[in-house]
Amino acid sequence: MVFRREPVAQSSSNDSSWGTATSSASYSEYSDDDSVMTNLTSVASDSSIEVTEFDYYESSVCSTITTSTSSESTGVTDILDTVNVKLRKATHLNRRSIPATVVSIMWENHQNPRTQLIGCQVLKQLALERANRHMIIKADGVSAIHFAMLLNTEHEAIQECACGALELLSKSCKPSLSWHQVVASLCDALETHKDHVGIQQRALQTLLRLAHVGPIELLGEASMREIAVSLKTHQNFRPIASIALELLLFLAPSDPLEAAEIIDDIVVAMKDTADKRIQAKGVEMIATLAMAEFGKTEIAVKATFEKLLDDGSTAVLSEVAGDWTNHLDDQVFTLINDRNKNPYVQKIVALVPKIPEQDNTGKSVCAAIAKAQAIRPVIKAMNDGLEHASIQMNGCIVLASLAINAGKSTEIRQAKGCATIVAAMTKHSKESGVQKNGCVALANIWAAGAVGKTNEESNQSLRDNLEACISAVVAALDNHPADVDIQVIGCRALHYYTICCQKHSTEPLPLCEVIVRASIGAMRRCKGAWEVQELGNKVLANCVAVVSTEEICVLIDFTSDLILDGSNMEGRYMMLLNLSAGSPSALVRAGLIPKLVRMMNGPNNDVKILELAAFVLHNVCLSSEVAPIAVKAGAIKALLHVMSRHQTCVRLQAACCDALWALANDLHYAAEISTSGGFEAVALAMKNKKSTRRLQSRCCMLLATLADGQHDEALLAARGPVLTAMQTNGDDQQVVEYGMRLLARLAAQGQDSSCGALRVVCAAMKALRDNDSIQVLGSSVLAALYSKRPAPAEVPRVLSSSIFALQDQSVGLAKLFSDLATVAAASGGRCFVGNTSIVDQLHEGMRRHIESASVQEGAVRAIQCLSRSCPGSLQLASPKIVQSIVSAMKRHPGNVSIQGLALKTFMNLLGGSTKEAAGLGFVGVASVVAETMTANKNHTELQRVGCVVLSKLSTRKHLNGMKDIAAAVESSLEENRGHSLIQKYGRRSLQNLQEQHPVQESAEQKILPRKDASALGLLRQLGEKLSATLLLDILTAFFILWVIGSYWNRLSEPLQGYVVFRF
């Protein structure tokens, strides 16, 4: 925002109304007009004096100067008196050669201080008349006076007379750059004689005169620091303080950074004086410095148009209802998709000043002003000088600049600066300069408040004088209807106010109705001022959430020409955007949707307006009631038309994809988009802007949504751009989410099983390993693709990393375990050989989520698939894995799926493990298997696998629950008499149990049926009952009988049946 000084009406009071500075005794002999000069002037203007001839008086004056300077006894005052008397008697014509003679005498006696002093005094006296000044200048009197100053720098009288003479001479000529040496001598005099009032006053007055009439380069030698020292030293003497401030005011714009270094002196002078003129000059000086930096400053409202999405990806899985199913990836994607079904709104990111660079050192004039604590003195000066419009205007400039450039908005509000600004605007309601800069100040205070830290004190300071501030701005708009600048600045102030209130409070916007009506009034008064129209609509855009949409529709004239034109109407489309987010039906009632479509189909090339129009269509198309109206009006073709016309505009392409995506969620509209060339337009956009994330993500969103209803080659054609987008922007969540969705659809239809897709998905999962939903969607895609082509070796590693990342998510972990099982089954259980961490991850996941049946089932299924290979079974046959499976079986006894998978897993693990490892790791497994068989007697498959497992476990020692195990086997044999495998492995289990774990039983309680007993088995039973010695004797006898029997068989028919020995 640019502010400027405006001409203000001059006060009718005379100079005495400013007050009189309190002068000390040392200043009593000085005033604004030197007494000596006054006397000389009166003498020189006395017309009653008689005159004689020129030659006599010229020679008389010159001889008097020459004689007097050589006489040390004659005082300077006496000499001047003598010269004065003689000059009084000379006519103007007779005096014209005197200056040249005096200058000549000064040059001839340049080493004589008395001559120099008298010469300076005579020239000063002559210069009181305007005619004499030209003669002195023509005689090179300026150089003579300057030379006298150089040779007598410590001589106060000479310095004072010389400064006085130069002051008078500077009034009658336009000094050129040749005076720059004089300027240097004057500055030296200021520095050397800091406490001499006469020298300070005359030197400063001369410099000020030169500043006004000479070129600006002439004062290059003048140091603002030396002038500031004069101000600080003589701040209580009004003539010097006023002249010093005036001179600084003139010099400051040429070097604001140097002037900023003396701000402290100016602020101190304002604090220590009650002189209103000094205060006014001080405020004007600070305002001049502020304008030097702030004159080209613009307040930039950085706004984006975003969907109000929830933060955090971990919340997605927790929102999935119910337990895990094979369609979890669909549920997760649905949640992701629904979250994007939010309208676009304008989001104010920041309000920042664009400060023009003054230098490369990082210095700031406004920061220096703030550091000097100038806020309260400026406010005090404004309160004390309320009657003077110039003070009020300059004070508003200072407060406006400090609020934005130095971040002092809160301090200004706490110092009651808003009330002071309101008082100034109220007192000087007709002064355009006060009104403009007052609105600027309030606008900047509100703008700075919109980006500052929020706290209770800041909120309270915003609430103070709130109604008065708004009333002052509204009054400025009403009192100056023809001043477009005031209308623009006033609307901008209201715009910043609405933003500030929205940031600092969740309550309804105060005075919203007043603001809306004031903005609309400004828009109606300035129909041709596009900036007023834009700002007015931005005010309405911030108020749509408070004021009813019906009222806004009535108050705003939605004419076709404004909507269809579109140029310079960014604010109006922002208002329509926010209105469409809250009440899209209001746009339908106003008949705006067909107008928007016509505007997009027209020749308008303003990409910002087209982007906002696409956002508006996106918002309205999210409504199932409004979407048909938009489609009927031709929204699909209009959006595709804009995409084809503006292929290089990334933001516009993305906005159009968003609007098409909102429609594509309906399958009927998705089909229309596809037939209208939607796939081709999106693919072309992705190809042209591969590295633009936002566009790539929006294109992937649209393609993935269109894929749900497509089964043709167009879907496969979209695969290439999506893979490229995932490769280029693999760490972008939306690109990956929707890209995986499309790949999953292709894999489900059997149209994609390439290694390239697998590698892209793996890379994306690695890049977003902390995103749970990405891991779930990615594992589903990997499982589907890997089952068709188990090639890339990194797939198992990625899945292992995902499992580690999702250890705390039961739903996602169950899905990952299931996908792990799919991958393991596709590789025959060999894919995880050598991955030692998988054992720990499976065990940890089962331990953490022991209550989750889905996690336990998925983990056991994965272990069962991994254990199919011999290396896999050896790797997994560890005590922790076995005990995890046992715990799952015990915790979920009624889950047949877990029980069956666990038994099959035991069968695989026992087949590949050594006897020693199985003996150590499978302790307690047999009893759990027996319990499962007992609890599921009618489940034939469980009985079969259980018998097989027990047949292997029964050969191990240290089995507990022998009777329960034997009873389970016998019950299974009894219930499944016709099942050969159950009979085979059941009997083998009982036989092994009897062999490894003998028990004392009676003759009637036989473990084995008699008809199935063999001679060797009978001998084993007998051997268990007899001692070792008796067993040896029996075996010897048996051997003898066997030899005899063999010999007998040769002589007779073969012996039929078996010989059973009974003892």
C-alpha cells in the first residue's frame, strides 16, 4: 500500500499558536533577527542623511578600514561605527565600488584577524541591502569570507560574522556547486563551535537557504550527524531546533539510512520539549524517513486455495470399521478419496510488506525508528496537536509504516494508537490526506495483527475501539465518494480487518453487516474502478460464512457482463468460491453456473480467473444436487477445452483436473469424461509437466477414479504416465495413493504384471515408510503383482520394512501379514530365506496383538506359506515362532482358520527341522494339538493334519499330557474309521507314543488291538516286562526255534498265519 502526503488546510492562527520555547539565559541576546543587522538595516534605509560625492566617501571608508585595522587600540565596534557613519552619507551609486575595495583589503591582509573580522562585518553590513549583495558576489566576496573562515577556525567572532554574511549573500543568488567548499566550512564551524548559539544559528540558516535554492548535490558535504548534534545541544532554543529539524527534513530523503542513525536525537528532542512546532517538525521528519522506505511498499496478501484436509495419515487405518477383510485396501482408499471430497476455500497464508531494498546491509529505517521508541512521542504529538491536520497526517504515516515494516502493531494498539488515529480522522473528516493515511494506518495495524502471534492481550487490544475504527473507515468512504484513492484504501482496510478477526477469533465477525454494506456502497460508487470491485468482493468473500447467502445474493448485482468478462474480477470469483464452499445452491438460484461455463468457453485468457472458476465448479460438483446442472450446462467440455487451450499453465491444469475428479466420482459422469477425451487430456498434461507435484497428484487422482469404471485400453494407456509420476514424485502422498489405486485395478484385471511396476511401488513404499495407508495399499499392489511375476528381490525386503513400520496398527498389520503370505506362496516360501528380521517381526506382531484374530490369522498364514520350503522351515522353526503359534491357538480356540493354519504350519516346520531342534522348540505343541483335535471332532481336515503332526511329535521325548494325547488320537480313530490317512497316522502316533513313553497297564488294557499284533511287536512288549537277562535268554530260544522252523518249512508246506506266544 502506498501512502502520500496531501495538502492540508493552513490554520488561521499565527505562528505564536505553536507556543514559545523556553530559552535559557545564554540565548537571551539572540533571536530570530540579529539586533546588529536590524540596526544596520535601519541606518542603511534612512533617507534623511545627506550625501556627498562618491570618491570622497569611497576613499574615506576604505582609509578608515585600513587605518583602523592597523591600530590595535581602536575597538572593532568603534571601527564599525565610523564605517556606518560614512556609509550613511554615501549614495547607492557611490557605494558600488566599496565591496571590491573591502574584498581587496581582506585578501591583502589575510593574516590579520582584525582586518578579516572588520571586513566580514562590513560585508555583512553591506549585504543587508539586496543591491549590495550582487556587488559583493561580483567582487568575489564569498571566497574572501570563506578564506577568512578557513584561516580563523577558532575565532568565534570571525566565524559568526562570516556565517551571517554568507546567510545574507545566499538570498540573492542561486548558489552553484562552487559553493561546496563554503558548505564544508559551515559544517566545520558547526562541529568546532557546538555551544556558540550565534554560529550555530547562522550556519544552520545558511545551509537551509542553500538547501532550498541550490542543487541537492551542493549539500553533499553536509553531515546530518553534525546537524543532529546541534539539535541535541540546543533543543530548548526554538530557532536552532526548528532550523535543524527543517534542514534534516530536507536532507533525509537523499540518504534515509544515515538519517535513521540520528532518529534517537529527534525523538529525545520531541520528548524534552513542549513546543508544538518542534514536535510537529519531529513528526514530519520521522514520517519523511518512513516514507523513504515505505513509499513503495506494498502489502501482499498471500492466499492459497486449499481443501480443508485432516492432518496425519495414521488416522486412516483407525477409521476402518470392523475387522480386517480382503478388501481393506478398498476401504482405506475410500477413506482417502472421501477426505478429498472437501470444497476449496481461500486460505490466507500471510500478509507481508514488500519493502524496497535500500541497501545490501539489511538495515531498515523503520526498524531504527521503532528502536528509538518513537511510537509514544508521535502519539503524544498527535494528541497535543489535534487541531493541526499536518501533524495528524504525518503521525498516521509513521504509525502505518511502523505497524507493517517494524512489526509494532501490538505496541501501537497498546499505546492507544488506534484511538488517536480515529480522533484524527474524526477531527479532520474533510482532509483527504488525513483520511487516506488514517485508513492506511488502520489497515496496516489490522494486517500486521493478522500475521502476528495470538494472545489474550493482543485480542483485547484488537477489540478496543473496534467499533470506532470501523465507523471512521466507513465515514471516510461516505464523506469522500468521488475520491477513488480513499475508496480503495478504505476497502483494503476493511479487507485486512476481516482477515485479522478471522485469525484471532473463532467468534462471528463483529460488525459484519456494517462492513458488507460499506463495501457494497463503495463498489456501487466506483463501478469503473476495478481495484475497488476486487477489494469489495474480497471483503464479501471473508463475510460469506457470517452473512446469509441470500442477503449477499440480493446485495450484489450478479450481472452477466461482470461474470462473463472476468477481467480484473479476481475478488468477485474469490467471493463466489467461498460462497460455493458453504452454499452451492445459492449459485444455482442466482443462475451463475451456466455463466461460468460460458465464460470458460469464451475468449477469456486470464488464467487466474479461469483457475478460480474451475475451483468454483469443483465445489458445486461435489454436491449431488448441483452436479447434474453443471454437467447439463457443459462443464465437462468446458474444463477439457480450458485444459487444451492452456497446456503450459500448471495451476489451471490442476484446477481443471480437480473439477473433473469431483464429477468422476459418479460412474455416469466418469464415462462421459472418458468418451470426451479425458484420458488423453490428462495423459498429455502429465507428460508436459512431469516434475510438478500438484498437477501430477491431481492427474493421478482423476485417472484412478476413472479407472473404477473402465475396462478398456484407455485404462492401460494411463499406466505409463502414472508410473512416471510415481517415479518422479515418489515421496508425494497423493501421487502414490492414487497411482497405487490405478495399478491395483490393472493388476486385478490382469493387465499389468511388469517388474517395472513392482520396482516403482517398492520405491514409493520406501520413501513413505511412515505413512500407514501407503504401506497397506502398496502391499496389496505388491501381492497382486508378485503373485503373477515373482521377480524383483526387493519386494520381500519392502514388505518386511512395512511390517516393522506398522507394528502398532492391528488392522494394517493383519493386511500386511496376509500380503506377505501371498508373496511367500508365489515364491514357494523361498523369498524370505536369509531375511533374519522376519522372524522377529512376526513374533513381535503376534505378541503385541494377541487379542486380534485377524493379526494372528495373517501371521500364521504367512508362516505357513514361508515354511513350505526346506530353508524356510529351518529358519522359522525357532522356539519364539512356535510359541507364538501356540499362544494364538490357545487365545483363539474357536477360530477354525487359525487352528488349521497352525497345524499345517507345524507339519511344515516339523518336516524340515532336526530332531534336536524340534525337541527343544516344540515343547507343549502336542498337548495343544490334542486339544484342538478334541474340540473339533467333526472337522475332518483338522483331524487329519493333527494326526500327521502328532505322528511326528510322538517320536520326541519329554511330551506332557500323554493320556490326553492318546485319548485324542483314539477318539479321532474311532470317529474316522473310513479315513485311511487318519487311521494310518493315528495308529503310528499311538505306536510311537508307546515306544517312547512306556506305561504300566494290565493285561486287559492293551494299547494295540490283538489282531494287529505281530511277533516282533509281541517280543517288544515282553521285553519291556522282563529283565535284561531274561530277555536275552528268551531271544536265544526264539532264535533256535526260528532256525528249526525255517528248516521245517522247506520240508513241508509253508506255515500259514502267525505264531502267537503267550506268557
